Amino acid sequence: MPVTDGFPRTLRNGGYVFAEERQQKIAELVAGSGRVSVTLLAERFRITTETVRRDLATLETAGTVRRVHGGAVAADRFSTTEESINERAVQRPDQKMRIAQAALDLIPQNSPGSVLIDGGTTTEVLADLLSRRTAVEPSGATEPGAELVVITHAVPIAAKLSSTPGIALQILGGRVRGLTQAAVGQATVEAAQRIRPDIAFIGTNGIHASFGLSTPDPEEAAVKAAFVHSARRIVVLADSTKLDAETLVQFASLKDLDTLITDSEPSPELSAALAEAGVDVVIA
């Protein structure tokens, strides 16, 4: 409990934590996870939510964090912030591999059908795993009519699958956006609206209890929305840095999803929203 002798500090294991030290630890938590909630901080430091909000206000004034509804995010995490695909490719490789492997398990082996693979670094890992798995399947899997149709608008994913036996690759055209190396624009959206794949594996920059799925760029959002509305089953691949995050443009609600594959348990608020929406959550 806070003491009231004029010095801002809280109890910790029989000792005291001064406000400056606590705020430094809060800043480290935000830097490490990308986002923290007021409730979590109050429980962690055994302080009131009002004290947490004062700490966050102090840190925001110092430019260390940015306050959002229910908590705070890193100061450089804005709704339009977007790293290039090359920058993201080297981040959290182990988590992305686990998520991609769980996604691969949803694609039946030696069976015809169609899947759509959205652009992104985790979906690119899925394409790599699919290419390797398909390449070593028995030759009977490549007989006419037994090929797996894979549809994508992402140049790196198309490159990985273009010469893989047993895969019939279809590329959706459009203007290639350099930052994500994926086609966008009206031509891409219209092409997506004319297909009905069995499963769509979708990437996202954020998944939030009330705002749903979002991405910073409007053109990317339009393509993703078309994918979500076209496919029979929607599987979202999102590592834990995307959970509880909101970016500029919403492209789907939680009710549009069938499955979320991630690498850690969502927050209580997001878990409740996913359960209410009937989304199956897979922890890889």
C-alpha cells in the first residue's frame, strides 16, 4: 500500500519502491511487451489504478510511453507505424515458426483443395513449411486433380511456392506495395472477390477486443477485408505483439474469424471477446 509521509513510494517485499523506480520498471515493461494494462500494473506493484494512471501520465509527459484506452503502449507505436517486411522478418522467429507449424497442420496432406495465404512474415514461414512438406510427399500427391491450389498476392510467398510439386499456384495481381511486397489496389480486391478458397490464412497488425483486426494502410486493409469475406474459413496468424493492439484501419471484426493461432494466452479482455465471438484460439 502507498505510504503518505510526503514521499511517493510503495511497499515491495517488506521494503519500499519509490515512484521513480516504479515508473522506470513500467517503462521497461512497455518496451519489452509493447503494451501494458492499468489493471496488470496495479496488481504487479500493489498500487491503485489511480496511481498507475498518474505514473503513465508522468511517463507520457517524458515521452517514454503513450497512453491508450486501458493502459499504455511504446511511445513510437502509433496507429500508422509500420515496419517493412524485411525488418519484421528477423523478429520473433521462434514464435512465428510455432504459429506457422500449427497453421500447416490445418492443411490436409495429399488432398486437393484451395488455400489463400495473405502477405506477411508469419504467413511467409507457413508458405516455406508448406513448400518443404509438399516437396517430400509421395508422387501420387501430384497426380492431376490432387494438387493443392494456393492463392496469394504476396511476391515472397509466390516465389517460395512457384516451383513446388503438388501445388498449383495462383497469383492475384495489382500494384505491388514495396513495404509489404504484396499486391494492393482495386484490381487485387476485385480478384479476391471472385474466389472462394477453403481456408484463408490472414496476417494482421493488431487484434483488439472491440476494434477487431486492423492494419495501418487503407489499401492493405481493403485487400484483407476482401480475403476475409471470400474464404470459407478464416485463420488468423498473429504473434503476441499483435494482441490488444489497434492500428489505423479495421478490416474485420472478431465475429468474422474462425481460428486465431498465436504464441501466448490473450489478455482476459481479449480472451472473453474471442470466446463471445466463437473464435477457436490455438496457442502454439
